[in-house]
Amino acid sequence: MYFETILSPALLPQYNLSRKTVIVIDILRATSSICVGFNSGVSLFHPVANPEDALVLEQVGFITAAERNGQKLQGFTLGNSPFDYLNTDLNQKKVAITTTNGTRCLHLSREADEIIIGSFLNLNAVAKYCKEKNRDVIAFCAGWKDKFNLEDTLFAGALAQLLSKDFKIECDSTLAAMDLFDKAKSDLSGYIKKASHAQRFERLGIEKDIDFCMQLSIYDFVPKMVGENLVL
Amino acid sequence: MYFETILSPALLPQYNLSRKTVIVIDILRATSSICVGFNSGVSLFHPVANPEDALVLEQVGFITAAERNGQKLQGFTLGNSPFDYLNTDLNQKKVAITTTNGTRCLHLSREADEIIIGSFLNLNAVAKYCKEKNRDVIAFCAGWKDKFNLEDTLFAGALAQLLSKDFKIECDSTLAAMDLFDKAKSDLSGYIKKASHAQRFERLGIEKDIDFCMQLSIYDFVPKMVGENLVL
């Protein structure tokens, strides 16, 4: 079994997703917040390409979540911060969600056999899931507007380290990600805060989101796409 | 002045090259071999998109160099190995060259103000050139068939370290490249040999090319594009 890493959606055309498990990674913050949402009782997330689609689903009982350029859009219940999903009653709620990078990657991964959600918050659960499935794995980093980013790459490296005995790793992107995680792991939050995306976050005043999203394996579940929905 | 890194040609559309110096990097082996060629007396390299164009130029006195998938094409004088350029009389010769990744990147960089050639063999000279030019810099990694590779990234990191006092570095790709170079620098050849591209090389029996290409700053010049030619 092979483990590969796609460092940005712009690199996707060089990879074949069929018969593979794809782990979509958008650490700051879509895939982290989705995990928080499930922990708060969300029954399903329905990823949509644009905010208008979320508003249509609001008419039929969905909660709406929309983020662009790091900020919650006006007129929507939730944004992309994990704290939105901690401080709102979400028990048994369906959420229609659209974000700058993360939800787009879910759509781009359609050819995969299976699409799951990865974040540091459920790292060990994702590793366990991949081992049990016995299928090639692709860590798909959402990046930032098609550019490489550090935080998603670090997660790919952390996961690869956990799977390195069970999977063949011959892909330079994964080797780089593992070495970067090695460098960062003693102070993950500190390392991420020097990154460009985190600096953008500082300007938005949401540094506490970073500390929250860097917690390791506080949840023991793996959200996955079933049809057009993310469920547990 | 800003320093940015493009980790693969597939990421190029996310960057604006105008008014910038672009350093094209194809460590294994186009940009290394081009440096060796100039040191052996080549007067100019003319990069061409396909082998047929090189053969046309042979009719008017050019030496031909053509590589695809790591191997020299039959019917051409030179391939892509640095040793080809050490062991052939190249004094005052013009070379028409086409390679899998490197020459393509020269063409893709056309919007830049200036395009120069970077390799470990002329690392210090490239750094000095960038400092003197007083212009934003983009390290453009050729990668391998649009995928990320380690050796080109390591060069971007090495160059960024030399320029970190003179340039602003806010780009995650560059931060990652610098940390990877930190990890690799004590044994650059050994580090590269674990990479996928190097493993492909091992199958081709050209490991000695890697050792050669990892020598630091043995040449003190910077090849640059002038019109359609690379010259010193």
C-alpha cells in the first residue's frame, strides 16, 4: 500500500485518486471545525460550492456555514472558526457549509473510492482508519487558494509518520512533510504561527483558533463522505 | 524586496513574475549541467521545446542536447548528465538543448524581468547576483513532470537562507524549503538519495551525477536568458 501527499489542489491533475482513500486536510480551519461540529452533535455536513446554495438549504431546515477569505459571511449562522461550532447548539443539526479551500477539495476528490476528513483533532483516528482499510492513501492538502501551506503539510507529515510502517512512502512530498513535522512537533502552534496563513489570521484576530486546531487527537472519530454528505 | 518559491510548474499560475528575477532550478540535472557547460567553454545555450528543433539547429552549427525521462535521446551529442559536459570539447560551442523539465520552465518564465539559472554549483554567485539586483526574487523549482521534488526545493531553501537578511520571506513554500535545507545540509547527497527522483536515477545507474550536482559553489558565474538564449 502506498501513501502519497498532494501539496495543493493545483497539483491534483498529477495524481490518480481512483481506488484510493483521500484524506482532505484544511487545518485552518474547515476540516478542524467540521470535527468540532460532529463532536457538538451535528448529524451531517452538506458541502456546497457557493453561499447561495447554503441559503437555499436553510429553507429546508439546514444550519448555514459560510466563510470566504478567512471571515464569516454576513447572513450565515456559522463561519469557519472551531469556536462557532463549540458555542452553538448543533445537536442533531444538518449544516450546509461552504469555505474558501476545504469544501472545494471535497468536490475535487470525487474520483476517490473514499473521502475522509483529517485534522490534528482526529489524527490518531484517521491513522487507525487508514490502517484498517488496507487501501492506498492520499493526503490531500487544501492549501490556501491553490498555494502550498505549512499547516496542512504538517498534518500530512504527522499522519505519514504514524503510517510509515504500514505504507510505502516514495513520494517526495510526503518525505518533505515528514521532515517538516519532525522539525515542528515540539511546538506545533509556535511553528504554525510563523507561517503566512497564520500571519493572515493574526491580522484577523483569530490566533486562538490556531491553538485550538493544533490539539492532537482529542476526538476519536473519522467523518467521511457518503453520497453528497459528510457523516460519522 | 520579497523572496518567494514556486514548488512546481503546476503552481505557476498563482504567481506574478513581472518585474521579478526568476531563478530556474532543475538540480537533477538541467541547470547543473548548463553550469558545467558554461565552465567548459559553451558560448550559449538555446533552449528548445522539442528534440526536432534541436536537430534543425544542428544544421546551422549547434551542438545538440536532448533528454527525456532521465535519458539521453539517440542521435544527439549530449544528454543531461554533467559528465557529458565535462568530457566533450565545448569551447566556444553553441548548444541547442531540450530536457523533460528544465527547459520547459525557462519558456514558462517568459513574463519575468530576468531569468537566471540556479544550481548548487553556482549557489553563492546566484545569491550575490540577487542581492545586487535589488529586485523581488522567485525561486522556480522545475520539479519532476509537474510534481514537487526535494532537490529543487532544497536549493530554494539554501538560497533563501543566504538571502534572508536582505529579502522578506513570508511565503510558506520558502519557509518549508529553508527548514528542509537545514535538515539536509550536513549530508546533502545522502538526503537527496532518499528522494524519489534520486531513486529513479539509481535505476538508471547515474548516482554519480547526484554527488557531482551537490557540490556547493564551485563556479562563480550566473547564466541568464538574453532574448532566446542563455549566456554568461
